Amino acid sequence: MIAELRLDLGLNKSLPAQFWIYMKEVLLHFNLGYSYYSSAPVCGLIAERLGATLSLMIGAAIIWVATGLPIGIISALRRRSKLDRASMGAALVLVSAPEYWLGLIALYLFAADIGKLKIFPAPAAMSG
């Protein structure tokens, strides 16, 4: 059974030959392979999650533009002022900070049960 699977997957061929076959399948047939973990074609798995990925990407782009434009305008109009340095410093910290750290800070500030800033209402199950 293992030998048959090795033959089916082409693992008996050299590494450059395996790579060539894979690239030919990807570029000519858009076949990204099969996920044995999910028991589904990889293209189908990507297509399932494409909507959520695009919505995250568009939301992030809107936030980038909404914060980047005012910071750029401040930097152009008030060069080397305290406001310019503070806004550029804050932007640098937010861009350079690791995502997991920003996530923990956001949870600490905005979480419904332990958040320090009560901006978002708690769900009905938690407010009792």
C-alpha cells in the first residue's frame, strides 16, 4: 500500500522531477494538490475561505488609508512639531509591534468582561 501511494504521488522520482511536475500542474492546470488532512482539493479549501480573507484585507486597507492620510497630512503641514513626532511615533509603534502583542492589548482594553474601556456592549450571556 505504501509503495502504491509512493508511485501515485510520484515520490519515486528525483526531487527536480517532482518539482517540475508540481509546477506544471500549478501553472498549467491550477491544480494545487489534495489535502489529506481535510480530504479535499486545496483549491476548494482556498475558495471556501476567500471571502473572509478578502473582507479582512479590505477592512485593513481602509484602516491603513484612514490613519495614514491624516498622519501624512500632519507631517507635511507641521514638520518637526510635537504633533508630527507624536503621530509618526505612534504609527511606527503600531506598524512595528507584533500582532500578538497588539491583540493582547486590544483584549485588555476592549474585552466585554475584563476590558478597561466599555465601548462594546457585553453579549447577553455575559451580562448576567
